[in-house]
Amino acid sequence: MESATNRRHYSPEQKLAIVMESYQRDTTIEAIKRKHGIRGSQISSWRKEFKERAPQVFIDKRNRKKLAASRGYEPGQSPDELKQIIGELTVQNEILKKAQGLLN
């Protein structure tokens, strides 16, 4: 049994490469296990996670509300929406400053 200190850590790029390799027709999970020294259950786990998360890559980036919701932001809280609000408030602040100067 391996101890926690002997575990190999794989970068996200390495995991993606292994998962993509596992989907190639001319290779088997068994060959990938031997090549990379990984358990089959680990490859299956990475494949499952890849299938679950891959659709997020293709979310329509033009629809900001859907994009914000997919990233876990509440309405009005995504970075783009907050930047827009800050811009609007800055313009309103400048208008109020000018109006105050005209009234004095």
C-alpha cells in the first residue's frame, strides 16, 4: 500500500492529456494504466469529471446572465456586471459634482 508521501500528483494539463489519450481508438485503458502507472479507477474518475465539466467550456459567452449563473454568481454580482455598475455610478457621481458646482 502506498503512503501519502509516495503519491504522484498530476497537473490539470497532465490529467487532460491522459483523459484524451484514453478516448483514442488505438489505445486501451490497460495500456494507459501501464504507461502512466495509474490505477484504472483513477482514469475512470478523471474521465467522469471531464464528461461532467466539459459542457461548461461551450456555454454561450454572449449571454452574460447564463455565464454568471454557471460560475455561481448571483444576478448583479459577476465581475462584468459589477464593472458596469461602477461605471454607471462614476458617471452619476460626476454629474452630481457638476450640478453642485452650478448651484453654489
